[in-house]
Amino acid sequence: MQKQALLLGFIAASIAVTGFAASSYAAREKRAPEQRAEMMIKRMDTNKDNKVSLDEMQARVSTVFTTFDADKNGQVSRDEIKVRREAFRDARKAWREAKNEAGADKDKAMENLHEARPGMFPGLRGKGFARADADKNGSLSLQEVSTVTETMFKRRDKNGDGFIDASDFTKKI
């Protein structure tokens, strides 16, 4: 009888522990497209009208272009992108370590992480760089990036109203 009570207690504890673990794993799931869209709109919506115009998107991409162009020659190379992404990985690692370390300057680590964040930049991943490099010189100019940004904007503006807003992410075409 005592063994059964012990076994039932163990099973109950196991279920409780796995219930807590499941909820923590659920919190780490990828965000839904609607959540990612909302975050993108908040980040780029400079006039706070809950929608993003092509001008707002181009301004954001221009700012990000400047941060990637480390040698300030008006071109962003694959190496500059790689260095920027590595800096972000390092900042993210430092932030994670600071979160778990007593007495660490968590605010400074978070500030460094935000500063290193690459931001939206066409050509960051996979074959995007080759597609964006219209003149095939091995680097991206602001004009090339702006052209890709305009194409992306038009693709995301599903209702064709000249703005990206929540309705563009819920409308199926």
C-alpha cells in the first residue's frame, strides 16, 4: 500500500513538473505571422498611425544600410554583413550570460544587444544577396537595397493601398 502511494505521488509530481516544463517550452515557440507583423509595424511606424508607408520603410532600411556599411564606402559587402551578424551573436551571448550572472550589468548588456541588432536588411540570408546585387559587383549599394525594399513592400501590401498594416497580414490572396 505504501509503495502504491509512493508511486502515485511520484507520478503526480512528474505530471506537475512536465506541465511546468511544457509551458516554458511553449513560451519559446516561434511567433505567429500576425505577431511578427505587429512587431515590424511598431518598429517602422515613425508617425504612429499603425501602418507603414514605403517612405517609412525606405528610411528604416537606409539607416540600417549605414550601420552595415562599416568602411563608409557606400557599398555593403558580404564580409560587412558577416561581421555585423557575428557582433549581434556575441552581444546576444553576453546578454544571456549577464542575465544569469549575479551583479552583472544587465541593462548595459541589453543596450549592447539592441545596438548590435542587424535590423531589416535585404540580402541578409541565403540567395537574397545575389538577387539584390543587380550589378553583380559583389556588394550592395543603397540603390540596390532600396529597389529590393520597394519590391518587398509591394509584395507585403496585399490590398494595394500604399501602406502595410495589420489587414495586409490577415488578407489571403
